[in-house]
Amino acid sequence: MSLFVAIAVGAGVAVVLAPIVLGAVGFNPAGIAAGSYAAFWMSADAIANGGGVAAGSLFSLLQSAGMAGLSWVATAVVGIVGGAVTGIVVYLANFI
């Protein structure tokens, strides 16, 4: 498989899987799913911050993405990172 094809496939897979993974860990359109990893993280974050989740934190960004979906900028970043990681893995696999 060509390196460029691998990068394109990796970017596409990352963009498709990002919302699925967000939902799987508990960031849903209706909010944080009870008993999920996201609920545990939210509880720990609230305890650490004196009762609330800090605005602009990674948790709040993921919660927004889970509720409203990924913005076009976030989708582009996920695609770029997914493609880059796949490209690096495929390139390094040539040396094994």
C-alpha cells in the first residue's frame, strides 16, 4: 500500500471513528452518560476544581463535541492527526 493511500485511509478512519469513540466513553448528545468513563472523569474534575468543571478544559471541549458534534476545525485536526499517525506507522513498518 502506498504511503499516501495509508495516510488518506488513516485520516478518513479517524474522522469517522471520533464521534463513535466520544459516545463510547460517555460524551453523548444528551450530556454525560451516567456510570461512564466521562462521568467518572467529570466527578474527579469537579472535585479537583472545587465543585465545577473548568471552562476551556479538555473535558469541557470533549463534552461540547459530544453534544454538538465536531466543528469543521476539530474534524480537520482529527483527520490530520489520524493521517499523520497512520503515515508514521506505515513508514516505520517498512523497517521491520
